[in-house]
Amino acid sequence: MNKLKAMLCAVFTLMLVGSAHADSDHFAGPYIGVSISAYGVAAHGNAITGSTVENATNGVNILDSATVGRVGGVAGAEIGYAIPMGERFLIDIGASYLGGEAKIQAEGTDAGSEYVQFTVGDIITYYISPQVTLTDTAAVYVKVGISEADTGVVGDVTTPGTLSGTTWGLGLRTVLGNGVFLRTEAGFTEYNGLGVHGKGNTIAANNTYSAKPNAAYSMFSMGMRF
């Protein structure tokens, strides 16, 4: 991941050095937009049943029925404000929302047919995005944000806390005229871990289940600048 972050910064620096003169005012101001994204989610985790630890390959799976957990369209929205910092520079501050739900299932050997299923959905990202204009109609940017997602659980276990992580992205914003713009972006999110333990009814209290999901995404959005 560190190499990928360094590559994103290097690409942005090259764009910065090689860009032609362009007016940042074409991109400045408040905006709203709608988006569609393709998400791919991977999870590393384990199920500890007493003293037995199951390998994540067998114990944690992204289910086929997951929306965010497979490649497919996920609808969203965004709102923000791009602040000009010079003739070619802007700082974009905003927030985005993605609907849908991903499911992560873990099973313990001594729990029999009982299982634990984490659910993750309604992802909100608060971001800051330095931008540099390439022409009067195109700007390249990097994005750094904090992402939060609602979580739930199915099974005789405690409820996990809110899932959070850091999002990195690289994108291109194109102005069409009359305030309309298009944005294409790709990036990834590194989440913290989810962890629960049994309540002691059908799953023993000393059984613990955890997963650490990470996501890669590509996004296309259309919006209006005011």
C-alpha cells in the first residue's frame, strides 16, 4: 500500500510540473453530484473458537449476495466546495455517500451450524483533494479522506462498532460548460478491523470473530458547479 500511495503522489507531481497554464476559476465554487461506482472488497480475518484459530481462507468470505462486495454498480452522491489557491491550483473539500451493503461471514468449528455475519453499508467519506488544472476544461487531483460505514451483525454475538478507514484516490475532473462537470476516479480504502465475541447462548462467550476489510473502487460522477 505504501508503494501505491507513493505512485499516486508521483503521478500527481508529474501532472503538476507538466501542466499548461489554465484558469482555476472554471473549477472553483460549491458543487453537488451523483455517482456510480464499482467496488471490490477483500477481507482478512479469523474465527477464534476457544483455542482454535481458523484460517481466513476458509473462515471469512465475501458472500455472492453482497452489493458492495462484488463488482457492480453502487449509487452515491457528493457535495463539496473547490477553493482556488492560485491560477492553476485548488483545494477541494467535500463529502460523498455510497449506498449498498457488503456481507462478511465467519464460521467457527465448535459452533456447529451457527455462524457470524458482519454487514457493512452506507459509506460516508469526508475528503480533501488538491487539484491542478491541465487546461481550461480539465483538472487532475489526488484525494485523501476518512471513510466511515455503518455495521451490523447476525448471530449470537455482540454488535461491532463503526467501521472507519483512510481513502486514497486519483482522478480527472472535466468541465463541460454551464457548470456541469464529469469526474472519473480510482482509489482504495484501508479499513480498521471488526471484532465481536459470543453472547453465550448458541455461541460461547470466549469465541471471537474478526475481519479486516479493504476496498478498491472506480467511480464515475456527474455534477453541477454553482
